[in-house]
Amino acid sequence: MGKVNCVVAQGGGPTAVINGSLYGVIVQAMKRQEIDGIYGAINGVVGVLRENFIDLRKEPQEVIDGLTFTPGAALGSCRYKLASEEEIGKVIEIFRKYKVRYFFYIGGNDSMDTANRIYEASINAKYDLGVIGIPKTVDNDLLFTDHCPGFGSAAKYIATSVLEAGYHARGLYEFERVTILETVGRNTGWLAGASALARRSSVDPPHLIYFPEVPFSLDQFKEDVKRVCNEIGGAFIVVGEGIRDERGELFSLKNGSSPVDSFGHVFLGRAGDFLRRFIIQEMGLVAQNIKLDICQQSAAHLISGVDIKEAQMVGEDAVKYAVNGKSGVMITLIREEGSSYRCKTSTVELSKVANRERKVPRPWINEEGNFVRKEFIQYAYPLIQEEVKVPTREGLPLYVKLHNYRVKEK
Amino acid sequence: MGKVNCVVAQGGGPTAVINGSLYGVIVQAMKRQEIDGIYGAINGVVGVLRENFIDLRKEPQEVIDGLTFTPGAALGSCRYKLASEEEIGKVIEIFRKYKVRYFFYIGGNDSMDTANRIYEASINAKYDLGVIGIPKTVDNDLLFTDHCPGFGSAAKYIATSVLEAGYHARGLYEFERVTILETVGRNTGWLAGASALARRSSVDPPHLIYFPEVPFSLDQFKEDVKRVCNEIGGAFIVVGEGIRDERGELFSLKNGSSPVDSFGHVFLGRAGDFLRRFIIQEMGLVAQNIKLDICQQSAAHLISGVDIKEAQMVGEDAVKYAVNGKSGVMITLIREEGSSYRCKTSTVELSKVANRERKVPRPWINEEGNFVRKEFIQYAYPLIQEEVKVPTREGLPLYVKLHNYRVKEK
């Protein structure tokens, strides 16, 4: 490594544009006299602990460029909580050993917690380290930022899927009455709500949307489905995987347990299946359910042009803030006033965002708790705009792999 | 209606290109002196029985053109078995009343059964009726045709989804070991097999594919998953919803019953969920499952250029064959010899295709029954080629609705 190095890493669940932020970090770091080596840690902070770094300056230009439309974490990611003081101390020792002056961590609230622990340890160790968190999450649940890169593309994919599956479903309402589509989002319904963007008239799907933010009642659900079927002929329902009953019990867990990750978060994704069976068994209707699961985080062939530009911007600006002496902060997006949509970046202390969640404001959900209000639409609408043409070869998208990580597989 | 009319209708589950065939019928019928009125029956044969016809000549040109990229059955579809002699006789009476000389039914094997019953009744009633079946099904299970329009687009969507979700999964193998993606196809694994098109190197997803054609053993599955995880670090598995154990019991039904349609077909779609839980509980690994469900049949933003052209061709040629006196046949696609891919149309008697299924040939699946052989790849590869640019508005595809069907929605 060189005299002054930076390390970039990716943590948590990837998004379709997470590599756009990696691209932003790399291209901005390359422009900077202050930075010699640009290294990627493989599998997030786990790669730091393993001293598993790759030299990003050695990647071919076409691979770097391909990061702007390639899904998944190009550097690999992790779900790993930096817990012990010993481990955190080890991170600082490794950064010292490799002359790492800047650490960029692209991730969600768990990763911001990790970044914050490293930042605090660097202060305590009197080691001069610029730690910058770069927001990414399809869940859109980070505080202090207007929205999170990754959300817009996932929202575009979900709205497109609901639009298309809705065209399919409407032709068969008489025979297959109900369709349920489940969105990710452990405690927040941002993606469930974004499906409303697909609706262009009062009869269009989605007809009902349910949020983790609002206690879910099966009785009310039954009434809602009945009413919509009577009015429209069939019902297209979008449901957040994290919906809970009045006592806080997750519907995703009502038919069996699920594994837990290192942060104590349980894997969800079975609320749609539960409701499908409820409709079949309790209402006697034919129902089908769609579970896009990780396709929501990886459908890069449908990324939003606005989203990928912002993902790159937060990556680039992270380097700028770091070089200007900022540390212990996460980049935020600030929506500017005015009639046309535009965001600039700012920063917020990592300690303020770590392990906290921003929920959909209750006034943005209707009183019945089964659809969004226009404030939600106005908020989400600009984020899914603009299309990106992904190159293809032999009928499929042509994504890239980092040359020096590729060999690590197996 | 005019002096000589044709009726076109859509039956069974729609595909992303089913309206391409409708478009083909309309534009070819418009060119024909022999045909006055061009009518669409709403909701397939059910619409015929209800005398629910719309005048397709009254649709604006931009709506007709939009059919070439709009998913769902633009005329509505049905799952309805024409059972009694009385009902079949009624269809003939209605066609006689409305001077319907040609009936085009776009559908799968159930719809071909319906078309065949109508054809036979027309012979018995000495009513001169040209009945032509137009093949469509993502399941690709119709006999006597090289493949079915709709399959190529669904295959392209599934391969793209596996490619993208595979990029996502590989960065987290250490933490989320196994991903399962379930494809539709009640008794055939054509779509499951097509996911192999996503694989570009030996470590790429999918790693394992399971077919309804091969009895599924949980013990063997466990061994397969273990081996792949050891070799690659994680496993990406594609499974047909119709997999069965050695005794023929469907895995989709092992965790509860499911409704049955008018043809006696049970609704499946829970094999992936079953296997996910098996891996979690019996192998102690974190697993996630993707169930694209009806998105496989409706993701028109990813239709294959080859597929939509053929969907139009079978629609156009159906009219040509009908006007030339053919009746009681389904249009087939015949792959021509030669190094470059090309199909022409032919016909086969409806009685031969009705209610029968074409399975994946066993020699196209490897001996272990957990992946395809190169013969399968060579077969499926040309069908997903070429991209189609779907128009967009406000960040989403701009699909059309028939003006005279739209008003039927409440």
C-alpha cells in the first residue's frame, strides 16, 4: 500500500445501485492528490479484520465503469456486528498497519453503527482516521436523509411489477380473485407505499397497501378485501413483510420460526404467504402471492436514473468531505426547495443515525391504514424517474465482476 | 355485426406477449376482404357464452399498436371448462346468430380443448366455422410446436432475475448461504431449466435446478446443497413449483391444501417455501426464497424480441390459415434447419394437442436430475434474444387498455 490510503467497503444487504456509490468513491479518490492507495475490503468490516484488501487502482476501466449498473455488492458484503472492544481495537491496528487514513463504509443503519464504533475507537486511540458512512438501503429507513440511495430503484422495480402483474390479474379477476405482493422492509413500509406509484386510475392496482407502521387486523383486512372485490371485481394487495398484529406479533413468523442475523434481526418474508392462505381458507377465494424478495434489491435492469446519479454523488461527496477533514459522519441527501426535484448532500453525525429507523409518517398513510396519501406520492414520485440502458449480451444484462475479487470465489 | 365476422378470445393464464398474438390477428384480419367484423370476446369463451363482444375495429390505432408490448389478456381471460353439450351447442348458436365465420382462441392446452370441442360441435351442427387455436403459455408444454410464444419472454425474465439475484447473493454467501427461486410450470420444468441461461461460468448461479419431470429426493437435495456450498461458498437453487417426491406427492402441497380450478388443476407455488424451511430447519443454514409468481407471465418490460415477433406471426398466420379454409387446428412453430435460428408456422389438429403436455426430454436433464445438459441450452438460447424498448411515462412502462373493455371495469 501507499503512504496515505483509503479503504472502501460495503455492509448489509446490497441494493441495485450500491456499486454506484463505490464507483463514486473510486473516481473521486482517483482525482485526489491526498490519497495514494484505493483499497476495497472484501465482505465489509469482516474483510478489514481479515486484512483482505484488493487494490482498486488495478481494476480495468471497463470494470470500474460497469459498477454504475451492476447489482450486488461488488466487494462482497457482510452481516456482522463489531461487538467486542478487542475487535474494534484490531480494526484500528490494521488501519494503522496499512496506513489507512480514510474509511468509507457503504451501508444501512447497522453499518452506520459499525462505522461509528470504528470512528469512536479512532478518537480514543488518537489515530487520525476519516470515517464516512455512505447511505444505502432499499428500506429507506435512515434518519436525517431525505431518502436513501437504493430506495428509488427498488421502488421503480416494485411499481413496475405491480403495474404489470396488475394487468395480468385484472383479466382474470373472476377466476383468481386476489393477488398479494410482499415487499421487504423490516419495520417500515416505504417500499410497500411506493407501489402506489403504479396506480393511474381508481380501479388500477394496488388497491390496498398495508404497513408495518400500522397494527394489522385480520378482521379489518377481510372487510377491506371484500369491499374492493365488490367494487372492482378483484383485489391487488401490497403488504410489507414486517406487518404486525395489535400485540406486535409479526405475521411473517406466525407459521414457523426464522433465523436471526448477527444484529439480532430475524429474517422475514412470509407475511404474503400467510395472508394468501388466510384468504383461501377464511374467505374461500382463490389467491396468489408474489414474493420478489432479493430481486427488489438487485433488479439493476430497472434502476432509476435519478437513483444511480445520487448513489454516485454520495460516494463522490464522501471523499470530498473526508479530504476536507470530516469524520464520524454519514452523507445525507437534502431535497432542495423549488418546483423541480433536486438534491444536494450534507452530513450528520454517525452516532445520530446508527441503529435508528425512520418510519413512514402516519399522516402520509390514510386513516384506515390501507393506502398512502398524496404526500407520500409527491415524496416518492421523483425518485423513480429516468431510465438507464444497461448493456446486454446474448439476451441478458452484461454486469461486471471486480477482477481481483472474482478469483476469491470458491 | 357485419356479414362475415371473426371472433378472437384469450383463455388461461396470460403471458407477456399474449397481446402480440391478438395484435397479429387484428392486423391480418383488417387486411382481409373475406372478413367484415373483427370482434373480441371478453374473458375468453365465457364472453362468447355471455355474448359479451367488443368491436376491435373501433379501437384507436395507438391502442392496437400498444398491444405489442402490453402484458395481461387485453380482452380478459378465463379459467373455464366448456363441459356440457348444451353449453357447447349454445356457443354454435351464438356464432350463428352473430354470423361468426372464424374463431381464434389464444391459449394453452386447456383452451385448445375448448377450441376443439367448439370445432367438433360446428362439424356436427354443419355450421361452417373456422376454428384456429393460437398457442401461448409460459409453461412451454404444448405438443407439436417447437416452443410456445410466451415462453421466451418468461425465460428471459427468469434468467435475468437469477443473474441479478445471483450477483446479490454471491456477496453474502457467508451470511445468507442459500437462495431458492421457484418457477411456474405445473408438470414441466421448461422455465426452471431456462434459468441456466444466466450461468456464464462454473461458479455462477444457478448451481442446482430441479424439475417436475424427475422425482425429487430430500436426501439427495441435502447432499447437493452441501456439496455446492462446500465448493462455491453458497448455493443458488431454481426449483419448478411442480416437483414431486418419489410417490408423486407435490411439495407445493406438503404444507397445506390449495384451491382447484375448473379444469381440476390445483394452484401450486409453495415448493420454494417448503425447501427454504427444510434448509433452515434440517441443515441449519440461512436461506431465502424468491417467488416471482405471475410476474413471470407479465414482465413485459423484459420481453424477448424473438418471442414478440413470433407471437405476432402466429396470430397473423392463424388468420391466413383460416381464410384458406383450415379449421380444427392449432398453429405450430417449426424450427428451420441451419446455423441461424428461424421459425416458420405450420398446423396440427386440435384434438392432438388438447389436454396433453410436452415435458422436458429426460436426456436434456443431467443424470443426477439437478441441472440441464447443453441440448437444453442450445434449444432455449435463441428464444430469449433481442431486447424491446417499451415506452415509458413518469418512470413506468406505458401499457394500453382496450377502450371498450376498460369501461367494463367498475
